[in-house]
Amino acid sequence: MHQPIVILASSRKNGGICLAGKRLGMGEWVRPVSVQPGQAWSVRSLHLLAGCVPQVGERFVLPLGHGVPDAYQRENCSVRFTRWQAAGRMSARELEGLADQPATLWLNGWQSVHGWNDRIPEHVAAQRCDSSLLLIRPETLRFRLDQGGGKLALRAVFDYRGQRYDLKVTDDRVCGLWIERLADGHDGRADALLCVSLGQAFYDYCYKLVASVIELPPPGST
């Protein structure tokens, strides 16, 4: 079935690209997955099918197949190996209308050394989580750099409905942009939508990741 979707995440995963978006007109999340191990897309496959690596805000008509849910990642969907049709793009303000309104980001109370409310035990997620993608607008947002483990990483620190979160950012474009901004003295504060993904288990924990950042223009701007 060919269905129009808007891309809301295009982030790195196991050396490939993980895509996620919402079905236009329906608002349902969908994560198109490949047949490769780990279900990530290679850059070569995306260029063959879409003519590019799809970016956040772009619309495509995809030849979606059947659902292939994996535990709490129930949005996973197969894709038939035919061309994807580009169908324009949406502005940040238009994407704001697609934001979700969850009471919380799944379950809280577990954190890694580097974050806060940034992970859930695998067995708990398998039993109590029934989704893995959210698009939110946090009340406050600040980016920071973390060098834990010997690698430079970008993290998003934000408040959402009375809870503090400190999550790793996996959007390469955003990481490059904000690492440069922070190096130039930016205070890290921003107004943006965040696409948050509950990733596959890693050493018995499922991590909450910021898969994309959609910066919003100042009020009154076009």
C-alpha cells in the first residue's frame, strides 16, 4: 500500500540510517525498516530507493508492507523494494501540529552515568511499554557536550511536564551544528521539537534517544 508519510527522524544506527515518521492524514507513527540485520538502512539503499537520504520534514509516498513489530517497537513496518516518491516538505511550524501530548516519556526513574531518566530496564520496557516514538515540545531545552567514555557526544537536557530529562542526541546533522555552536560560546538554549525514540536493548537497558531536533522559528516570524 502506497502511503504518504512525513519524515520526523533520520538518525544514525549501527552504521546505517534509522527513519521514522507519521502517516499524513492519520497521525500514526511508522518506522520503515530494512531487511538488513539491525533493520537500519544503508546510504546506498536509500539513494537507490529515494534518490537521497530522506531528511526531517520531507514527505514521501512509501510502498509500505506489513507491520513487523519488535517488542515495544510496534511502529516497525516493512517496505517493498520499489521507488519512493518525493512529495515536498513541511515547515517546522507545520510539524509542530503533529506533536504528541504524552503525560511522560514512557517510564521514568532509571538513569545512566551520563544522563537522567534516559533508560528503562529491558524487561520492564518489554512488559510495560507499547510504543517507541514520540514528538514533543519541551518546556525548556538546553544542549550540552559530554565526553564520557572518551567520545564527544551531544546531549539534550530538557523539562517536560514536570520531569527532567538528559538524553543523547543521535541526529548527525544536529550534532555537528550544535557542537560548533557550543564551541563558539552559545549557551545551548533552544526552542525546538524533539523526536524521542526508545531504542533497542543495549546491555539490558533500552535507552531514550533524541533522534531528531526541529528548531522552531521565533514567534511572529514566517
